[in-house]
Amino acid sequence: MSVWMTMVAVGVLTYGTRLSFIYLFGRRQIPGRMKRALRFVPPAVLTAIIFPELLMPDGVLDISMGNERLLAGLIAGLVAWRSRNVVATLIVGMAALLLIQAISS
């Protein structure tokens, strides 16, 4: 029962947080400087999530050719740069990781 209560509480908090921003900024014009600054939030958050996984797979900095995640990430980055297709990037990146792990095992 406590798991369900926790899930409901987190859902209500998430909804409340999002609703508060909609309520606060829904009727107001956001200044141009803030709009420009907010454009950088998604890439910054994504970078903060992805790069530690790519560069420190075991909690230690590893930028060698033996780092399977880094190699797969580089391949996925190349696909993202060339295709600008999120789905293709995810599929190729995961396939590259699985293939590199299968080869190195």
C-alpha cells in the first residue's frame, strides 16, 4: 500500500509543479532574455545525464577505446549529427552498443 501512496504522492507533486508554472506564466509574457535562457535547459539536462554514463561507466573516467559505451555514444552522435533523427539515433546507438559488447565478450 505504501508503494501506491508514494506513486500517487509523486504524481500529485509532479502535476502540481507543472501546473504552477502554467498558472504563473500562462497569462504573462515571458521576457525575451528568459526565453533565450530557457532554450538551453533541455540540452544541459540531457548532457548532465548522458555524459557521466559515457565517460565514467564504472565510476572512473575512461576515455579509452575499451570503453564500449563511449564508442557506441560516438557512433550515435555521428548518426544524430548526420540524420537529425532521434529514433534512428537511438536504434543505431543501442545496436552499436550491443554489437560492441558482443564482440568484446
